[in-house]
Amino acid sequence: MSFIRKRNGHGAPTDDVEANAASASNSGGSNDQGHEHVQQGEAPAGGLAPPGEEHIKFPGHLPTPRPSQSRASGDLPEYEALDRYITNFDAERRASMVSTAGKSRKKKKWWQFWKSDPAEATGPHPVQDEGKAPDSWLNAHIKEGIPSSVVEERRKRFGWNELTAEKEDMLQKIFGYFQGPILYVMEIAALLAVGLNDWIDFGVICGILALNAFVGFYQEKQAADVVASLKGDIAMKATVVRDGHEQQILARELVPGDIVVLQEGQTIPGDAQLICSYNRPQDYDEFIALRNEDKFENDPTAEVDEKEEKTKAAAGTEEKGGEGEGEQTKAADDDVDDESVHYGQPLIACDQSAITGESLAVDKYMGDVVYYTTGCKRDKAYAIITTSARYSFVGKTANLVQGTKDRGHFKAVMDSIGTTLLVLVMFWILVAWIGGFFHHIPIAYPGVQTLLHYALILLIIGVPVGLPVVTTTTLAVGAAYLAKQKAIVQKLTAIESLAGVNVLCSDKTGTLTANKLSLRDPYLVEGQDVNWMMAVAALASSHNIASLDPIDKVTILTLKKFPKAREILRQGWKTDKFTPFDPVSKRITSECRLGNDRYICAKGAPKAVLNLTTVSDEVRQEYNARTRDFARRGFRSLGVAYKKNNEDWVLLGLLSMFDPPREDTAQTIVEAQALGVPVKMLTGDAIAIAKETCKMLGLGTKVYNSTKLMHSGLTGTVQHDLVERADGFAEVFPEHKYAVVEMLQQRGSLTAMTGDGVNDAPSLKKADCGIAVEGASEAAQAAADIVFLAPGLSTIILSIKTSRQIFQRMKAYVQYRIALCLHLEIYLTTSMVIINETIRPDLIVFIALFADLATVAVAYDNAHVEERPVEWQLKKIWVVSIILGLLLAAGTWIARGTMFLRSGGIIQRFGSIQEVLFLQVALTENWLIFVTRGGKTWPSWQLVFAIFGVDVIATIFCLFGWLSGSGGGVMETTPPTAFNNSSNGWTDIVTVVVIWLYSLGVIVFIAIIYYVLQRVDWINDLGRKDRHKQDTHLENILVHLNKLAIEHEIDSKLGVDRYTLVEKAAAEEEE
């Protein structure tokens, strides 16, 4: 028969909170942790008795001394271990911090390119039998594990336990920088130069390609090393039994046959078979006996296709997530229970939504297989690793799509720009050839004024070879900068998404609040003792000190202030049964024994605990009034009661807990709103507490209960309107978070979502930018796009600002590069058609080279922060770029036109026409980046020096006539030029100075036009998406679909499956 295990907690769905910020690390970093039943041994009898007993002894009369401190906590009786935990908590935490401070990973030097970074992963070695470990490897005892001596041998066969792409060959990686539509065009241009015997151009084109490849490789590698060095700090870890003792290692170091300890809040480190409960190691013999009888599933992966299908049709439990939001529980279907063969009680519950798409937790029993990267949501058990990650169920699925690189919207934008530029360059080549036929220009020979030379020139300048490298480098450098701010970017495109976010859905605990839960003055029912109430509250808590729920943690640690309560716990209590929180009873109960007396201790939602007891109307009114008063003050309330033997329940009082807002939160929220990013708080707290918190933070008062969102019968459009205007939601479950994100996205919003628990994984995946906050569980970190290592909302807002700066650099460069392409395409094509002249191919190549050299430093430029969410606005980019390209072409035509005047016009009469044009084009194009980057910030010194350096080189080229060719590079034009072209290609210094001044004047004029364009509203709104779109018909349909369910049944006569679309039961919706 299938057993349904229920989630633990403390009343109405609540935010998970830690006793202090440091305790997050001690509890596994997860706010999705629940209560575990750890009962080992029995405390000595004697000591104090609870109130109501005839003989009460106080400190100093304990009959049994405490055990020696040398004994490990795991070997002590339950309540002695708990007492030691209370005493040593602060000391152990400080010692842990000291022991880890100063540890640093030895990094390779920048010049040691042949060495791998310590955080860099390596792929597994080939294995011959599809990853199946020999049966002899799977016989390790849970207390002994495997010896360290066999680890390397097994790793050589199965590789590291991690999912990585096949290790890329270094040459293959380098060749990757020469692939792509834009780069292919440059390579075609190089081949065309060879065909025309233009070896100088061929060499320079190859140099440009090589330079781009080198810069891209170097910058990405350096940035990746920075990110990887910090990413190693959030790498998945596992508790393994080796050489007879438990130890914590990186999950990638596991090998088949390893005995691992799985516990709530952790990500399953590999495909593994469950053995027994961690607290019942004696069941190991039963496991071995059943396995020898072949009672377990021979094909473990079949569970996903068959067993999980039944599980989804039946039931499971929806666990409470990162903020303790609560869950829904469904009853299992009897037919499915009859078909399912389980041994014993559930050992753990797993979130397999990443595999099956089903968000309900799945109970796992002895012999069941748990899957790599799924989340353990409850309890603690031993398991044995059956294969490496590569050959796991998830690994085999990943292999089906290996090699695919989804760069999302960023890749689509770059492809769109590249494709459009390729079409344009082909158009201009066609125009040039048509004009060339009218001028009777030969196709190939003689001279350089041929159609193929014209085609070569347009190919070189028509495609921005540096575009992919500069944009990718900008993202990589930005990711490294974010990493230094304690924000680990797991995929580069997340930077683009974060820059465009216009709604931030934030959890409360640790992000908006200080994550320092404290117990305030409790409320006592008249005639009750505070020490006894605190002892009962501790009895009704999990005692697994390795993985305490944050509320249990603060309840237990507060006993330091109540020494008499601690003495009560030392009497010799034994816990017979621990029932974790479930959303139906909304309380935790613990059945305990003290001598011959049996007690049931309860702690949970105030109303749920009150309903257990029979009290006078006066006590009931006072109790409810105190509950409301605590909520109005932002306190969370927990009722406490107990029952002795067969007597009635006794109400003891209320515990009030408070998690104060962070000092910087209110100001940060104002700053976020100024950036166009409203913050919506999603919390598991009661609505009164949520409203009070929002009031303190200045978030607003439009806070609604989650039931209004999901189960109020509102139409689709009204629901979407409610989500858009709400400042927050209270008593939320994980499915509510998902629904909020989905509705905002349907309205066109780009949404960021914060989370920290296993149950937050679906909503983190759904959000445009999933953010795992500081202290998040491994499952949440795996689902998120960005992982934060520092607490607080200010860190997130700072990252949004940084990502907008990164986006601004990319946008400025793209606009600049398109304008450069259009500039020379327009000028050269018109000059070919009108006067049968162009700039020599060798000089064109250097113009392209200088443009790339000058703008490599764009990744390090200063950039302003936009005051609204940013987006590509491709229509605006193209309109502005075309205007800039036309202005640049006009400036070059004016300079060239004056050379037809006898006086020389605006320039002197002596010099090389080719070099003068080369210098004018190089200067105006290099300086254009100062225009497109905007004037709100000063350019960085890296950008200024890069541009000044290439300007100096271009000036030297002009002065001394380098690469001017014979006769100064003269081209015969129609009509002829009156300019005195130098025979040696030299240009006098006065002409050079005049060109500098003229180019400066052109850029100033263009800057003024650009400034005016930025003030035109219709241009600013070009290509901007509607962030508040509304489709009433579609929204209503989606809401109605959410109220339907697929009913599965098996026709016993025909033996076929039948699926029927039915309306969800009312009870199911209200649950």
C-alpha cells in the first residue's frame, strides 16, 4: 500500500527564516527544509517533571551527569544531543567560519594556458556497457561505504559525476571563432584577394580574422575563469560514506557504488537506489534480502514512464517551498495503490518536476530509484549510486540534445543584424556592378579599378567581422564583473534578460527582511508556566540538528534564555512518533513519553491549535485578540498546546516571532521603482503580517490572499489585472508563484523571480530571469539563471543596474557598427558609379582593422544606467544607424568633392587623394563610438587610448603614404581631379591638420543630430514592445483550462488506458 507523507511546518504557509544570517550555511542553505524524525537512544530518567506532576525538581537535583563532551552528537541520546546543540551552536558556527576563511583555490597563472582551471570540469571517459555498474560494485555496507583505493579505478571507467558537454578540442574551439555567416564573408573576401593576386589584402584580412579570434578567446577565457572560481563555491555537494565514516565531497567526485546520505533541501547527486532510512540502519539487512530475491525494479528508468504516470494520476504531496509557503495534499487512488508494490514506509519525498513535469512530490520507498538533479524534499535516507551522471536518466536525455547551443533572444538579434547586413552588401555589390557596366569597367584585369576589386572592397566593409566577438566579449566581461559583485551568471544571455526586467517578484525572508528571526515575548494563558510552554514547543519540533527548519531552530536556540525549560528536556524524554506539518491540520505534533506518562505536544497555526482545546470564551477572545495584535505588528504567531495521557488538550499560549526588514530595503525599493522595476512581495505569511511588512517597506497596501488569485472564481482578465496592480500576495504556495509569473508574462512583462527552495525551481525556470538568493538550496541554484552569494534586495538591484550598463555597451556598439558599414557602402558605391573611383582595397582593409582594434575596449567602457527597462528596439537601431551612415557618407563626399576645385576647397592642394580619404574615413568612424555611447558618462581610459592609438597610426599612414601603391595610388576619375596628387603618396602636415579639424567638425555635427534624434518621442518608441498587452478572450480561456484536469482510468475488460477531460473537484480547488 502506498503511504502519503505530509509536509511539516508551523501553521498557515509561512516564510522560511533563519535564526540568523549565518545559520543558512549550517542548515544546508535551504529555506525549504522541514522536520525530520531523528530518535536515537533514550535520555536518562529523572529530573524535572512538567507542571501538574506531584514532585518538581529544579536545576541542581539532576540524578545523572551529562556525558563527556568528547562524544559525538550523533552518538548521544536525542535530547542530550539537542541540549549540546543549544550550548555549542555559536562556538561551532564561529569555528566553522574560521576554518573556512583563508581557504583559497590555487589558480593558474595567466600565461599557463596548458593548465586547466581548478573549477573547470572535464568530461567522462568512455564506458563500454552503457554506464551500468557491475553488481559487485553495489554491495557496499551503509556504515562502511567503499574504500578510497577503488575510487580512481571506477572514475577512470565512468568519468566524473557531472553533466558536461564533450570536452572541446582546443583547435576545434579556435576554429569556432572563424565560423559564422559574417566570418564566412570575410573568408570569401580573402579567397577573392588571392584570386586577384592581392597578397597584402589577403594577409591583412587573415590578420583581422586571427586577431578577432585571439581577442575573443582570451577575453572569454579570462572572464570564464573569474566566474568559474566563484561558481566552484556553489558546486553541488554530497555526503558520502567512505572508509567507514561520513564525509562531504563535491558531487562530481562520486562514483558508482558510493553510499550517499540524502536529506531534504538537497539535490540528488546521482541516480541512486534507496536503501533504508538514515534513522533505521537496521533495515539494511531487509534491503539486501529483498534485492537478492529480485524484488526491486530491474529497469530503474522505467519508473519515469510507468510508475510516475501512476503517481501523477494518483497523488503526492505538494511540499512547502523556499519561504515555507505550504502545500496541498491529495488522497491516493486505491486502484493505483493496489498496483504499486512498496516495501515499508516512504523513506524520502522527491520533486521530479524537472523530469516528469509534475510539481507534486513523489514518495520514494526502499529499493526505489531517485534521479540525478531532482530535489529531496523531506526526510533522510541512505542510497547507493548506481551510475555516473553521464549515464543517468537525465544524462541520457541530455545527450539527445548535446551540441545544441540555445543562446536565445541574443542569438536571434545577432543573426537578424548579420543577415540584414549580408543582404545589404549584396545589394550594393549589384548596384556597383550595374554602374560599372555603364562605365565599361573590366571584371578582373587590368589594374585595381575592376568589378571584382569593387566586390572585394564591399565585402570587406559590408560585414562587421568584429560584431560577434565584441558583443560576446562584452557579455563575458560583464559576467566576470557581476561575479565580483557576488552574482554568478549561469548563462550569458541572463544578463540581457536581467537588463530588460520590468517586474521583480521577491520572496520576503532574507531578501526584504534581515533573515534574523527572533522570538519576542510570548503570550501565556493564565495559570501556565512559560518554561513548560517553551519545553513543549521544543518537543513539538524537529530534533535533527543537522537539518533544522528555521522556525524550529529559533525555537530551540531560544531555550538558552529559559534554563528551566532545558532542564525539563533533560529528564529522559523519548519521542515515539513525530508528525510533520500538513496543510490540513496546520500543525506539528509529537507523541512523547516521560516515564509512564504519554504526552502529545502540538505547535502550529493559532486557530488550528486553539481548535484542539476546550477553553472558556474569555480565554478564546483574549487568545484571538493577541493573535490579531501580533499580526498587526508584523509578528508571526504559533500556538502551543499539549495533551497528557487521556486528558483534555491544554492550551499554553502563543509564540511571537519577528524577522525585521533589512535596513537598506526601503531605500532600495524606492531605487528599484525609479528604475521602472516595481517589486511584488510573495510570502507565505498571513495576510495581516504581509500587509504590515509592505507598509514598513513602502511597498504599498494592495496585498491579497493567494486564494483570491487562484480559487475566487474571477475571470481571466480580472485575474491578470489583479496580479498587475497587486503589491504582494500572502499565504502563497509554489504554484501561486508560478501562476503570478505566468500571468505577468502573458501581459508582456519581463519578469524576474527570486527563490531559495526546492519547490521554487518551477517558478525560477518559468521566469525570464530566475534568481537564486543567498543560501538557496542546490535545486534552486540549478534552476536559476543567476545565483546570488550575498543577501538582500540591494544586491539584486545593483545587478540590474550593472546588466543595463552591459546592455548599453552592446547596443551602442551594434548601432555604431551598422552605421560604419552603411557609411562606406553608400560612399564607395556612389563614388564607383558617379566618378569611377574607390578607396584602395589595402586601405579599406586597414580601415576595418582599425575599427575593430579601436572598439575592442568597448567591453570596458563606462556606461550610464537607463531609467527604464531596456530592450533592443531593432527598428530604432536601424533608423538611427541609417541616418548616421548617411551623415558620415555626406561628410566623406564633401571632403572628396573639394578636391575637384582648383583651390583645394577645405583642404590643401598637395597630398595623396587615397591617403586623405583614408584618414578622413578612419577618424570619423573611430570617433563615432563617442556619439553612439551617449554623453551621460565619460568614456573609459581604455576606450580613449585604443581610439587615440589607431588615430595616430592612421595619421602616420597618411603622412608617409604607406600602402599608397605606385604613383601615390592615383585612380583616374571622370571628371578628372584638380587636386595635386603626390607621386610618392606623401601628404603635407597642414593637410593632415585640416583633415583632423574637418573630421572633428563632422562628428560634432553628427553628435548634435544624434542628440536631437534621442529627444524625438516616436523614434524613442520605435521597436519597443507593449509590456501591458491584453487579450481578454485568451486570458479567459487559459483560466478555464486551469480548472480542468485529465482523468486517467484503466478499462479492466479491454486492458486499455482512457484519458478524460473533466472539471476539477471543488474540494481539490479549495484545498
